[in-house]
Amino acid sequence: MRDTAFRMLKGALALGALGYLVVVIEPAAIWAALTEARWTWIGAALALMPATLVLDGLVWRHLLHPVVPDASTRQLAGAVLSGFALGFVTPARAGEFVGRAFYLPDADPWSVSLTIFVQRLVDTVLNVGAGVATLGLVLYIGVLDATPAWTLLLAGSGAFALLLVGFLVAPASAARLVHRLFPNRPTLHNRLDVLRAYRPRTMARTVGWASVRYGLFSTQFILLIYAFAPDLALSHAICAVALTFFVKFIVPSVTLMDLGIQEGAAVFFLSLFGVAQAVAFNAALLLFLINIVVPTLLGVPFVSRLRLDRSESDSRTVSPSPASADLPPA
């Protein structure tokens, strides 16, 4: 009941945030901007969505290899899409962990969840890192006033990004730290063996493909902005997009799927470059529909299959995570 109440609260906050933006911007202005949209640009952004899903699976494959070295493309696709569907209705997208882990019933779900967590850290490093660089630029050139609040946000976010980079550079050190903190937890140590299996080459490939995915997301957003504001300078669009994603990753997830946060950030940052609020709102909301709602709908059939697969495998014993010495390099 607490989980249901929490989801309802986050849903209410999301609707409240969107409702507030609609009232402030005015529904008539939003509708007018939508009717003038160039649908070819919107179609181009939609056409890139399958590529983002493929890259999502590709990034995860590199991290998953030490746990499930023989995962098929079909399994990965089902796990990614079922994760989208379950993540949509759970706080902080926790269902994404369940959907992906349960779609691989022969693997240790905790180890699988750890690979998803590492993937999220990679995404966080890229979004926060790009945002910190862009924020520093707009403060330097005067687009934003260098107030103490912005300066503190820049410094704190930069330190946070560097901390995460340190983890990605040496994940085995994090495993050793946990071992020292909890010396009498052998099960925990076994599950963290996956971190010891990550070689620099594995992490470099992961970050590389995740960077390509970040570039595709940014391209989608820019295409959607140009569907409404084709005269915006490309450099301004890039800065606004980087800062919008930055805010989405540093603001706590207080609404369902961060709905309202991305839209509000887009309205604020695009307004700095002279873009109408209605244009920014429509572009950000369409990005949410394309990259979150559409994959969620595609994942619903896989959730049904997930329940069937899980009921058939309830009697199986979940295999433990292999020891790091036996893990092949990804």
C-alpha cells in the first residue's frame, strides 16, 4: 500500500508540474505552437528512437557479459523493453532493475541489477559532465549571472562527476572498499565480483557507446526544437539541451519518470536564448513521449511474457555470480 501511495503521489506531482507549466505558458500558446510544427523534423526524431534502444542494449551487453556471457539479442531486447514498461510505473524507475533481471532467470538477479546500476552511473557521468562544462561556459560568457548559487551548483556537480569518474576508472577498488567495510558478507562479495571483472577496455567501450547514445538523445531534442524554432542557432540549441539533461540528472526524482522536470528545465534554458516558452515545452514533452512512452508501450507485451517465463522458472535454482577469476574479459 505504501508503494501504491508513493506512485500515486509521484504521479500527482508530475501532473501538477505539467499543469503548472501549461497554466503559466497558456494552453492557447502551446496549441498554436503545436499547429505550426514542422512534422518532418518530429518524424526524424522519432526515427532515431530505435537506434537509442539498440545502443541501450549494446551498452548494457558490455556490462552484462561477465554475468551472462551468452545472452542472446532476443533476450537483451526483451529485458530492455520490459525494463522500460516496469520502470514507468515504479518509483525512481526501480522496475527497470526488476524487468531486466527477471528476464534473465538463470542469472543472479542481484548481479544483473548491479550491471544496470553501473550503466546508470555511466549515463550520469556523461549528462552531468556535459552539463558542468556547458554551465561553466554560459556563466563565463554571461548568458547566466555568476551568482553564488550557480557557482556552488557548478562546483558541487563537478566534484560529483569526478567522484563517479573515479569509480568507473577503478570499479574493482569500489568492490575492495565494500569488502573492507563488510568483511563478513561472502554473498555480497561474490555479487560484487562483477566489478572486479571490468577491465579498462570494457569500461572504455561502455563509455564510448553511451556517449554515442547521449549524442543521439541530444540530436533528437535538437530536431524537436527545430520543428518549432528553425531559426535558433545550433550552438544555442546544443547548450540548452545539455543544460536540460544536466538538470534532469541532478534534480531528485520527485515526479513520475521525471515528468515536468525536463519540461521545466527546457523552458528555462531555451528562454535564455530567446525561444518561446510554448516551443520549449512542446519539444521537451515530445521527447518524453518518443523516448519513454513509446518504448514503454513496446515493452508491455514483454512484461506479459516475463510473468509467464518467471512462473515456469520458479522451481529453478538461481545460479550464483561466477568468481572473478573465471570471468572472461568483455
